[in-house]
Amino acid sequence: MLCGTALATEGGGSIYANGVENFMPGAMPPPGFYTIVYGTRYHATTLRDNDGNDIAAAVGGFRADVTGVVPRFIWVTDRKVLGGQLAFHAIVPMLNVDVRVGTSEKSKSGVGDLNLATALGYHVSDKLHYVLAFEVNAPTGRYDQHDVANVGRNYWNVEPLIAVTYMQPNGLNADVKLMYDYNFRNKDTDYKSGQELHADYAAGWGFGNGWTAGVGGYVYRQVSDDSAGGRTVANNRGRAFAIGPLLKYQSKAGWFLMAKYENQSGVRNRADGGAFWVKAILPFN
């Protein structure tokens, strides 16, 4: 989402919005059509270098505000492959990105990069579930290499993942979604962002009345160097951790609503701020 100074991964951003998931990412529902709607508001005024120092003043000041409404359309088929329930999804992010780096400021709105995926869902028990998936992100969002803000990243990305969910109405709930990103070259800038390993997580307690409360966030590590013009960019790998309060409500009608605020820490070579997330699951069976 953020494109500006020479930070880890191009512009210090990623295709995946870290922290988007919380409860239930590994629990594939029964066959049918579903819509999940994510909403987010991210704000940052701190820019960390490789030593964790804030370099915002050194670049003339920094501010990033990202607002997004992100619908996700899911089709769970009645077909099984390798013992798992076959499913497909498409994510179409709609974003407003407002960034200032020094004297350069830009605001853009529009549809971001399209995400398509194939997944297999498994149910070990009535409480334990997991999903294996392979996602592809296509550079469909509007991009200009001369702007400090863009709604697209302008490169292809592939992301295998596993998501595990342990849930019960009354008792412990725990989730993790582990992802590995391989980024292809940005043809406009000849910049290739490094590979990324990251996980969204959540842990909470169900009270038996539809409510679950806990904490959630993410862990992010860049595991290979960027390259620019075919040359390695050293000492530039990104790192971050986020945590915050999380609340979920499950209605008797079958819809879910979740809300979370997470604050970043341990950030390197990226923007450092906080994000508010909401997630609604709407069945259409």
C-alpha cells in the first residue's frame, strides 16, 4: 500500500495487509456461497530504519493513512480433493491511500490488486479445523512509480499458506494463519522485493453467549534481500510485530462480526503505527 522511501520491500509495504485475519481463518464453512467484508483504518507517523530509529524527521516528515473496504467472495464446493473440501475465493480491495514523505504528498483511491485463491478445508474434529491454500495476487491496482502513494504494487505475487483454527463457543479459541510470499519484479522500477514469512494470530475465550474476547495481531519477517537493477540491497529487511484487543460476536442467524485494534512494535525498515480492523462474515446459503 505504501510506496515512497527506499525501505524493506519496495516502498516499505507488502501486498498482504498484515493483521487482516483474526478468529476463524482455518474453519471452512459448508458448501455454498459466502461473503466476508473487511474494513480497516491504518495510521502511521513513524518510519523505522534498520536499527529501529525513527527517520521521519530525516526525510522531512512522514505520515501514512490507509482506509480500506475489502470484500472477499468465497465459493465452497461440494467436491473433495485429497480429502479436503475444495473452495475458491476472490478478493477485490477498495482503498484510499494518503501518504506524505517530506514535501511529497499524494492521495489516491481505487481498486487495489486482485487476489485469487484455491483452497482445501479439513475438519479434524468439531473444534479443530485447518485450510491449505495457494493465492495469487495480480497487479491490477493503479500505480505510478513517481507517486508516494499507490493503490497497487505493480508486481505479481504468489502466496502458499496454512490456517489453523481451534474454536468452541464456551472455552479456548486460538487461530494462526501462516503465509510465505514470493514477489516478482516490478517492471517499471526494476525492483524485486524480498520473500516474506508472516503470520496472523488470535487467542481468546468464548463465553457461551455468542461473545468471544481476546487478543490478535501478526508477526512479520522478511527472509531474503531486495534487489534493485539486479543488485542486492543489503541491510534492508523488514520486521514487525503487532498485538491488540479483539472481540467477536456470533449470531444465532449464522453471521459473525469481529473488531480489533492492533499496535505495531519491533518495527524495522517499515512504517510503524496502528490499525483498526472489522470483519463480517455473511452466509448466503
